[in-house]
Amino acid sequence: MKKMIQKYFKQSILTILSAAFVLLACQRELSDLEAADYPNTAEIFNDTFVGMGSNFYFPFVSDGAKPDVFSVDKTTGYNSSASIRIDVPNANDPTGSFAGAIFIVDGMARDLSGYNALTFYAKANQNVNIGTMGFGESKYQVLISDVPFTTNWVKYIIPIPDSSKLTAEKGMFLFSAGTQNTNGLGYSFWIDDLKFEKLGTIARKSSAIFNGTDKVTTSFIGVTTTITGLTSTFSLPNGSSQTQNLPSSYFTFTSSNPAVATVDASGNVTTVAAGQAVITASLGGEKSVGSLTINSAGEFVHAPTPTQDPSKVISLFSDTYTNVPVDYYNGYWGGSTTTSSDFQVGNDHVLNYLNLNYVGIQFSSPTIDASSMSHLHFDLYVPNALPAGANLKFEVSDWGADSVYGGGDDKTASVSYTAPKLAGQQWVSFDIPFKTTLAALTNRNHLAQVVLSGTNMNNFYADNIYFYNDGSIIAATPTAAAPAPSHAASGVLSVFSDTYTNVAGTDFNPPWGQTTTVSQVSIAGNSTLKYASLNYQGTQFASALNASSYGFVHLDYYSANSSSLKFYLISGVTPSAVEKSYTLSVPTSTGTNTNGWKSIDIPLSSFSPVVLSNITQLKVDGNGTVFFDNIYFHN
């Protein structure tokens, strides 16, 4: 289930291109302007550039493309002596990891309505698949993917799905080429006779939305779903079929019931009421394959708003908190049947998983140090009645110090839930403790995955996925100072505290043969005693203290790892010294605490038979690292 050869490729070259063209889309489209007479020049490059002007090459530098990969090679061409040459860089090239650009006419747009295809000849210095090629600015952009190049000149055809749209187009050609199938090694390719043509040997076979599938989704008022998977398929002169990716502008969208769901020209479907609506499309007057059925349940019931202190939360997915970087929420490695239909209601983002067998949420870049977190939280909603036999399994993985899956130091832990914990038509909150339920996860310093798996979990929503500390886990070193004492100074005999005047001449590290390392450290500006690698440790007073008029001794202490700790009062001196211990509760993450500090007031009667008028020493013994502050006697 979790076999993972490499990181899920979430952002394809196509996505990179789309992001790059958003900037172009912000400009007013030429085709939206009043009609004008534009040249119908077909040629783009034929030994030299034709009518392109002087400033036409725009590399996708902001997306990581190397800027200087383009040249005119005057030594080779298709039946000529010149061609466009593109030098794809190595994947680790510091100036850019791929080659990608668009050629935009520097001057008047072209009327391409009399043509039905972009054609060119191309070859490479090795057999390779070019990631993306096409034409058009964002509104009428046409793309084909994984274009196979060989070492011989071959003619390529990219059909125009509806040439009537291209009466004022400036985007003549675009490409994006990486090294995904060359093990990161660069290569070169050449293009010649780049032009638009009117071919009588191509025909559109079909068009599609959602890649030709009939998609059914549960929706709610205010949810907007964007139609994706927009394609057209053409028959080429060689008898093969070629599918190309299209923007929504080529399509006409229709809703069967606009009172339930509307659809705009960009393919954005908005649910407006309860009921059912079917969204379909057409291209060039011909119905497209595929549809979207909206089953609206009306108003959306939101997940409970989290109440955990943001300072004690590491959030993967929540609108309440700031989320850490997540590689993806939809890791579908080999054999997964799971699909996603995520949505947004107002400002509330919700994950929607369908047909679950397994899906991975991965956050490996970087991994997460959750060693100070006590729980995994997850909110889940099954919109229908819970199917019989439904179960859901949470698996959390730590990838170890190498932060690599399968590196030999990975740790995992899992827990499964069934009814009645799982329930339908209501939000169910899971608060899964690491210490008990996920105890097999002995390390949490490099968490990288939460994997969901199950049976009969056909449709569910997820929200508020985060790790948090309920106060039971504290850091190795306190980040906050011990609570400030409130006792009046007049009623206090202080040994160690910034709040009071301490007795003079105290030796906090007398040489008793201990292995404890003693230091005074500043915690949030407050002087604090630190006992590291404790076995035992004494405190020697310059002269005996008379505590007989006081009722209590106060301590503030902090430890994330001590499992044994005792505090002693000692009266007199050897050989007649008298000592008595009091057992302290550790680690301080257990029970009531404030930022990991425990405050205790121990009745002095607990130390009988110690002579309270003759306190000569304090002592602690135990293990771990312990911090002390505000040691004083009081009433």
C-alpha cells in the first residue's frame, strides 16, 4: 500500500505552463476587442522568423525555466540550413531546471481562422518525450503532452479545435521540456517549418470534459466546482488519434437545472440550492463526452471549530491555523482507487475523498518534528448512512533522521476505527494519542506521512487535520519561566528565587561525589537551576536556616524525562545529620501543569523528624534533567 518509489508528481509541466499563462490571462484578450483586420500570416519560422518582430521569446523564468536555451541553428534544418534549437538543461542546472517558453508576436495579432492546424518538423539528439507543446495565449491555448521525438526529422500536427475562435491570436508556439525521462540529463532538439496550415486530412473525432467520465458529486450551497479534463481528440493523416488539452473558452457549458447549479463560461459550477443538476458541454456545436451531476444537499454543516492553542498545534489542513508545507493531500501510489473532489464553502476548505482504499497525505519537504505533540486530530464526515462493515485506518510514519522513505530507520504506527466511532451524517472528531494508541511510533522527530485506508468508505469529507499538545508533552527545556510567586516577601524565607531576597552564601553545587551537572540558566529572563544527568545533588547553606516558624516549603520544578525524583530536608551535620525525603511527581507533563512547570507547597510536617530550626542542607535524587526555581519557606 505505501510502496513509494519516488515523490508523487503533484505539479506537472502542464500545470507549470498554466500558472505561467495566468499572467497573460490578466490582460484583455485581443479577441474580445472590436473587430479589426489582422494579417493571416501562416509562417512562424522557415529558416528565419516570419513577422514575429524583435521581442517575441518569453521563457517561463518565474517557474524555474532556464532563460538562455533558445537559438537559431544555422547549420542544420529540415531540407534547409537553419532551424530553431532548444538546449534542455540538466535537472540540477542552477540557472533553471527545464526549458520552457512561449513565442508571442511582437506586433499585430494574426487571424488564424482560415487554418485548422499548427504544423512543424522536429528532431532531437536522442529519443525523448517532450513534456508539452502547443500554441495560443491562455484563452485559446491548445496543448499536447509527452510528444515523442526521435533523431530523425518528423512532421508534427497540432489541430485547432475551433478555428473560428482564433481571429486575433498572438501566441504562435509554446513548449516545455524537462528531463523526467532522461535521468536528469539535458539534451537538444530542433524545430523547422513552423507554421499554420489548412489540412484536409484531419478531423475532430470527439471532445470531452472530465476526460470523458460522468462524474457525480455531493455538493452544498455556495460550493464552486471547476470543470477539468477538457480535451479534444483528432484523427491525423497517418491514421492515429491525438488528444489535446484545451481551456474552457473553446467549450459551451449547460446546466440542466440552473436553479440548483449554475455554470459560467469558464466552467465554474456553483451550487445555489438543494436538488440535482447535470452539467454538460459542447465544442463547435457537437456534444462533448462526460458530465457532472451535482447532488446538492443544501446548506453545508461545517466541522467543529478547533479550540487548541495555536502555539501548541502543528497543522496540516485547517482554516483555523497556519498550515505547514504539505507536499500533497492526495498521494495515490500504485493500486489506489481513491479520487478527490475537494471543495470550498465560503472560506472553509474541505477535503473530499471518494472510493477509498488508501490515500496519502505527505509532508516530507521538510518533515515535521512532532516530538512535543501528544495527539493527531482529524475531523471526518460521511454524508450518507454509514455502510455496513465500514472501517477507517490511520497510519502515521516517521522517516527517521535521513528523512527518506525506506531508509532503514522508518517507524510507523496505526489504528483502525469502525462503528460506533465511525458514524454517518455527522462530524466525528478523532483525537488519537501518540503515547498509547500510536505507541509503536517511538520517534516523532521526522514525521512525513499520514496514510488513510479502509473499506466501504465510498465518500467522506475531512477537515482540521493537525497534531497538537494537550499539555501532557513538554519540551526538554522550558520555554516559559516558572510561575511568579505571590506570597508576601515578609512571610518568606527564600533559598532561590528572582522574586525575593535569597539567603546569602548558599553553595548550590557542593562536591559530594555526584555526577549531576549543575548550572544556572536563564529561562525567559528568569534565573533557573538546571540539574542535568541527575543522580543526586545537594545545596549547602552558609549557616543553618531556622524554618520552624513556617508551615511549607515551596518548589517549582520542570522535567520532560525524569522518572524518579525526591526532595530532602536535612538538619544538623554528619554524623548526627537527620534527613527526610518527599517524592515528587515526574515527569511534570503528568497531571496539572502550567507550561510544563509544577508548583508544589509541601507541609514541613512531612519532613519529621528533621529539626526545622536547624536546616543545613537540601538534597534531591533521581534521574533525568530537572529544572528548579522559587525554592522558599512560607506560611
